[in-house]
Amino acid sequence: MDDLKTRLKQDADEIQASTSPELRARIDASLHAARGSKAVTNTPATRPVSLWWVSSVTGLTAAVLVISLMNWKSPVENETQDLSASVPAPTNEVSLPEEWIPGDKFLLNVEQADLTRSLEEELLNLQSDLEKAKENVERDVKFAF
Amino acid sequence: MKTDEQLVDAAQQGSEAAFSELVLRYREKLFRFLLTRCTSHADAEDAIQDTFVNAYRYLDSFNPRWRFSTWIYRIAIRNAMRQPVGVQQADGSHVDAFADEGSGPLDQCIVRNDRENLWLTAKQVLAPDAFTAMWLHYVEDMPVKEVSRALNRSLSWTKVTMLRGRKRLTQDLNREKTGSATKAGSRSYG
């Protein structure tokens, strides 16, 4: 060991520095506080797992509940049948409110709306076209054979 | 007796007793070291408190490739650097915070004898990081590689700095020896 090294060691030993009891108490107290805060900050690390389970179970329960409610309310078809049964069948008679009927002074001629006339005409046209086409075919067949 | 690394491992597993043992091992050494870096006794006390608290908080991030001593000295150096170095005056001049304490807390802790303490000389003639490098190597027996890690400097920088510091202190030591020899000679012949 050279002189410098020996001397540096000796001189370092001459530095009398020791921690006071107050400083030790301070260090212990701050470490205690750090342990507390570390424990608090470590707690959320386990939270997501439990939250995941809770949210999953809640979601599943909600889904089952909704499905069961949907199935329980399903007799919609019956209800629609009932509704259609409650609707009165259309009649050809037209009834007007009494206040609309002027009495002796004015006679209101009410005619039934003929909504199917155009369709019937179309049907007749088609039938005549069909007969013409049939005649043409028969004539062609006669010429051929 | 468990090694530092074994204690760190136990502390990482949650053993508070293991960390307390580490505190006990390093408390006095770190405090003496921080007195050489800080500008006042109070700053050194704050720094050592912060050092242990930071070490505890970031214990999980400790890399086992490092030595624990290197790691905790690195934290201590950082905390010492955070302490106020001096007071900026209104005219822009800089006054050391321990101007009224002689050469600072180190000077107050030295047992007086007939010769000058070489660390006081080193404090005056070396830059702070050079002083720390010398201290860690010669007092704490830290290898040069670990010193460079603790200071966050390159290995070559650490080697060169320590060589220069060693040269400088050797000169002072030789001058002191020559001076004392001259004094002794003058006394004997005087």
C-alpha cells in the first residue's frame, strides 16, 4: 500500500461523522411513511383483476336478464293477432257525421269509390291479348302442318 | 452474514427487516460521504434521508447487475447535487452557503492534530466529481469501474481524473513531508 493511500485512509478515519439519534429517528419516520405510501400505491395493482371479474359477472348477469326479459315479452305475435281482430272489417258503406248532412236544402250524392276499375280494365286487355296470341299460334300451327 | 445483494433480494420480496439491515450498514458511511459533498450539515442530513427513502421507493427497479453500494452511492450523489450549493446575491455574485462555517461540514468533523487533513486539501484543489471519485476508491474501496458507474461518467474519464487527483495530492503530500523535514531540520539545527 503506497503512502498516499495509507494517508487518505488515515485522514478519512479522522473525520468523525456519526448520525445523531434525531437523524436516525427522522430516517425511520420517513421510511415508515414511504412504506405506507408504497402499500397504498401497490394496492391498485391488484384492483384491475378484481374489477375485471366484477365487471364480467355484471355484464353476464345483465345479458342474461335482458335475454330472459325479451323471451318473456315474446308473445308479440299473439298481441298482433289480437290487434288485427280488434280492427273492424272495412265496409262499403260510408257514414258521414250528422253536421255534414245539410238536410232538405242540399242532397249530398255520395258515390262509392271505384278503386278496382282500372285493374279490371287491364285484366280484360290482357285476356284479349292472350286470346289474340292464342289464335295466332293456332293459325301458324295449321300452316306448318 | 448475508451479502448486500441477498438483503436487497429479501427486501424486494417484502422483508422490511432486510432493508433496515441495509440502512444500518450504510447509514454512517453514507452520512460521512455526504458531508464531503454537501455544503452544510443540515443539507447532508436531508440528503441521507432522501437517499434511503428513494432507495426504498425504487428498490424494485434495482438492477442486480449493479452492486448495491454503487447504486445507493449514485442515489446519494444525486441527492447531494439537489441541495443548494450557494446563495445567489443581488449583484450576481455567488456566496457559499457555508461561508460562515469555515470549509464546510467536513472541516467541522475533522479531529484536529498537528498535520493538515489531506481530504481538506483535496476538497480545495479537486473538482467535486474528482474528489468523489477519489473518496469512493480510497475510502469506500470501490473499484474504478464501479466509481465510474456511481458518478455516471465514462471509465476513461474516471481513470484520468483519478490519476490527476492522485498526482496532485501526492505533490501536496511530498511538500508536506519536505516541509516537516525542513522544520525538523531547522529545529535540530536551530
